[in-house]
Amino acid sequence: MNQERLEYLLECYRLKKCSESEMAELDEWFHTYNPGNHDMEAWLREVGGPENLTEQSYTEFSLLVRSPVIINFRKIAAIAAMLLITVAVGYLLNNGPAEMQDHSDVRNVVKTDIGPGGNKAVLVLANGKKIVLNNARLGKLTQQGNTFVSKPADSSISYRGSGAGLTEAALQYNTLYTPRGGKYNLTLADGTQVMLDAASSITFPVSFNGGERRVKVTGQAYFKVAHDAKKPFFVVSKGQLIKDLGTEFNVDAYPDESGVKVTLAEGLVEVGNSGSTVSLVPGQQARATGSHRIEVMKVRVADVVAWKNGWFVFHNEPVMNVMKQAARWYDVDIQYQGQPITKRFGGNISKYKNISELLENLKLTGGINYRIEGRRVTLIN
């Protein structure tokens, strides 16, 4: 994002005129350069909301997002210095000269570090044409029937139009998918907002007609459904049917994970399959298993949806599960060497850091070494 774009977004933010996609773009910028700070929403709550965003606080916020790199580099330099001292002392006291070769391994890891994912997605139109969105220019992308598809920001696309008069058979369907290392935002024709995580997809009608709205999802997505009492919203995923009446919820349905997890943030949803149906209230998660049973449990929603705010949040998670998420976001292949890893990991790590940030945490807290070769990461136990 260039300086001119940033200043424009900040001014829109101050005047409470930011669209959803502009908010997402500004929020991404904020998290990219300020991963150690509280998020924008928390900052807004401290000043009392957008209506209390004064000229002074606006100026302070502008400075905060304009010059954080210097602050972060100082922090990184201090942490790196402490780490080098700790490693050196550890070698001298415990490992002796025979382990000195490992120092070159650490230096090689730094040289071959892997950066985080970003705004990457492909839109497949009804006629099979593919648009690589990260290469597309801002503005109108195409028109399908009476619906216009546009790219208002680098991180999102939106549909505007009407399917009035079309039969279900005449509706056109598009698919938006993100590769490993990608994420993207989508606004459907009814105003429903969808955030796609890495290695995910959503298939949806260009416009909605009839008595319901129905989409299909793989991977992970967060929905903020536009309320329409006459047209319930359905999400189909791995044999599960999620019925929503105007709410916000998260769907986790990766092919390499068992079952589907549906977490409700606001409103009311029903989750059903061929075996049973359950209703969720905010703060609950439904886990559907291969036996067609659906288990309901209480969860901390902020942790479940942390991915959309730019964070990995782990609570006593098996290391292999941690690395599944890392593989999707950093677009890497994971290999294991030595003894099976049975250790678990907990912590919060910014998704906008390089992969070495996560790997170093595994090394320091779990004693798990690693090696990076191209886009392959090997954990050594």
C-alpha cells in the first residue's frame, strides 16, 4: 500500500465512511506493521468509538501506522541480540565445540526464511474463465447478466446486481478459491460478507433468486450474513448443512481435518446432517464427525476466528496440527525427522511474521529443531 492510499483510508476511517473492504485493507496494514499492538477495534474502544476520534487521536493513529517499522526493528534487534547471547552461552556451557556446526544451520535458516501469505485468489466465472485477482486492477472486473463484479481493494471483490426474474436453472454460479498462502474477502450480491482463509473455496450464485440463498464451502471461511427473513442462508460443506437467519459464524471444513466445525459468533444457526440437527447460540461450536453425530461445546470465539484478524492462536495444540496451519498459510511442505513428535504447543503468533517466528517458538519451548530448504520445512526431534 502506498502512502497516498494509506492517507485516503485513514481519512475515510476518521469520517466513518470506510466500506467493509476498506476497513479490511486498513486493518491488514495495521496488523502487518503492528503485530505487537492491540488491534484497531480495541484501540477504537479506548477512544470511545469512531464518533470520538478527534483530530489529535487521528494524528496519533496516523503516526502509529506510518512509523511502526522503526519500532519493530528495534524490538526485533533486541530480541535477536538476546537470543544470540542465550544460544552462545548455552553452547559453551552445555554442548561444547562439537555443536558449533549448528550455528551455521541457524544462519542458513535466517537466509532461507519464508514470508507470510497475503491477498491471493482466483475467481472462476460461470463460463469457465479464470481471473487471477491479485494481478487484476482495481475497479470493474466483469459483468454477468445484470450483476457487476468489481475489485474495490487489493483484498476483496464484490457483486452488485439483481437476479429478479431468473429461474433457479438460469442462475449462474461462480467459484472463488484461495491457494495455500492466500486469503481474500468477498461480498455477495445480497450483501453477505465472506472472508476466505488459505486453501479454501466458495461456490455461489452470481445473484440470488427464489426462496433461499445457498453456497458451498471448502476449507475455512467466516460469514457475516445479510439479514433477510424471507430468504434463509444455507452453507453446504462436507455433508453438513448450516442454516442461518442473519448472523456471523465460522466454518472450518478442510479436507485433511476430520469433520466440520461451525462456530457461532452472533445470532442463531442450525447445523444438520443425515443423522441429526442442532441449534447453536453465540459462543458454541458444533463438531460434526464421520459417524453423523454432532457434538456441541462452548468455545472462546475470539480464538477460533483469530485467523481472520491476522493471528495464530494455539492452546495446548499438537505440534502436527500447528504445522498443518503453517503449511497452508506459508505454502510450505512439512516433513519430520527423528522421533515422533508428541509435544504440544500454546501461544499467540502474528500471521504477518515470517515462518521462522513460529519455528523459533517451537524450538525454544519444545526443543524442536528445524531446517528450511526452499519451500520445505523439516522438523527434527
